[in-house]
Amino acid sequence: MSTMDGIPDLEQLERKVLELNSKSEVLVNQVLFYYVQGIEALFPEMHCSIMKVKNGRLYGWVAPSLPKDFQEQIEGIKIDDNMGSCGTAAFLKETVIVADIAHDIKWEGYQEIALAHHLLACWSRPIVNSSGQVMATFAMYYGKVKVPNAEELKIIERASSLLQVILESRQYAEALKSSNELYDYVNRATNDAIYDWDIVDNNLEWGGGFFRVFGYQPDGERFPIQRWVEMIHQEDLDPVTKNLREALRDAAKTNWTAQYRLKRADESYAFIEESGYIVRNDEGEAIRMVGTIRDITERINYIHTIEQQNHRLKDIAWAQTHLVRAPLARIMGLVQLLREPESENVDEQQVIAYLHDSAKELDGVIRGIIEKSLS
């Protein structure tokens, strides 16, 4: 079959490959193998190979008709100038045509390996993504010395364009999957409720932390901002919503924080701390807000407990400086009275009675202090 005769069938193959690639359950290796095998079926003289880039080297991806021994011997070839057709193509980021492997400096050091398997020509093109990074190389080997004609160069270009679409779409899908997995892991690892509020569409998307922390069950329904408003404690509602409206209107603001009480599924309220980042369009209008809601109930309760303890300590300190001092001063005065030389004229029984009363008063004060310190 001539090159031109194979073009209609090549177009049909490309459509099938794209259809296959759109199915997420089909592995990229299977898609590439199907494509390369299809090209070789249309052009039997070609022996195609796709090698993937990893850490500055090339590793075999698919090569249905290349000898296994040859593939093993070039596995991990360095990406550099004059490192075979593929290593050079990846290094230069351009098509490399080697029409005669036996006499081309680019294959120096690998010529014997290729010639031993009767591979005499190799054309290679790098598969470069939209960011300018080389993802792979696509090569065509021949069992004879051969220079590509114009139609064959077009086939190389078409193949590389299609391979770019396949590999880049798979890279994007993998990156999206990783991003989603990371988002899920973050949600699992934290007790914060992560949210994404589409302000234009008026819908809140909650991470798993929201349902875990506040006890609600996901219902699959839309979550307009009004549902969040209804969960805010009445005493906090006006200041929180007013502050949020002002932040959204202010084009210079990108961050919003607030502390308020939010209703749990069991009707109790949690003290929460919210931090949000406001995304704006070119006109400065708020179109989205992403952030976290953190349950700080334990922290607030702890602070309240400390404040209560501080209040008790102040009461104790006041009692020590005032309540204790009065009966103690009387006791000391009465004792001093008994020591005075003129104490013979003092009614000792009366003084002892006063001492007893003051001691009882002091005992009562001390008991009160102890009770406060233990409460």
C-alpha cells in the first residue's frame, strides 16, 4: 500500500483511537498500543515505537513489532544530542530524520545494536505538551535506508499531534484525579469544614468535614446561602451577615473572617471560626468564596473555664486581703490587750469570748476561701 492509499484508513483509525481514549476505563497503554498497531497494519514497512520521558531518560512505552532484545538494549537511553534518533529528538525538541543509521553520528554507540536487528533507518519526533515539556517520542524504524517523502512527513506530524492530544488529556485527567484525591485526603485529615461557594450560582459545596463535624447527612440537594444563614444563631445573625455583605461589596477585600455560633444537626450550637478567600472578576465583583469553618467550641469553653477560675481567684485574693484581715486584726488586738501591764483591770473572760468569736469568724472566712478554691 502506498502512503496516499493509506490516508483514508488512517483517518478512520484516528477516529477510533480518539473514541477509545475518551473512555476512562481504557488505560493509556492500551490506547497507544491500539494506535501504533493500527499504523503498522496500514504501513507494514514501518516499525513504530513510543518512548516516554522520565528523569531525563527515555523508556519503552509501546513498540509492538520491534525486537524485544533491541528494546531492552536502548531502555533508559539518555536524552541528549547524538543519542539515537529519539534521544536527540527529545533533546532538540524537533523532528530528527536518520535515513542511514550505519553512517549517522547520532547513532554512534548504538549502531551495532540497531544493525544487528536489521534496523537501518529511524525517524523520530518529540511529543511536546502545551507547556513546552517533552512527554514522549514517536519513532518509525525501517529495514532499509530511507528518507521520508512529503506524505510520510505529514503522517509523522499527524501522529505526533494525535499523540499530544491523547497524552495531554491523560495528564490532565491524572492531575485532576490527584487534585481531587488530595482534596479528599485533606477533608479526611482535618476537622475543618472546607467549602466552595459559587456566589453567582448561589450554591455552597461542602467537604466531608462539614457533615462529620456538624452531624448533617449529605442529601445531594443544592445548598444555597440561605440554608447557611438559617443555621446561624439569632444573636449572631445580623452582625455576621452584615459583615459578610460589606466584605463582598468592597472590591479591595479578598479575605473574610468571623466567629459565631452555628447550629448542629442535633439542634445544639457550636462556636465556630470561619476564614474565607473571596475570588473576584476583572470588575472586582465577588464571584466565588472558598474557605474553612472550624469548630472552636472546646477552645471557647476552655477560655470560659479559665475566666471563671480567674474570677474565683480574684474573690479569694479579695477575701484574703479584706475578710481575713478584720477578724485577724481583732485577735491580734485582743492578745496584745492581755499582754498589757494594765491587763489586771481587763475582764479576761470577756476578752476570751471576743477571741472565740473572732476565731469563729476567721474559721468561717477560711472555709469560704477553701470552698471557692475547690469549686
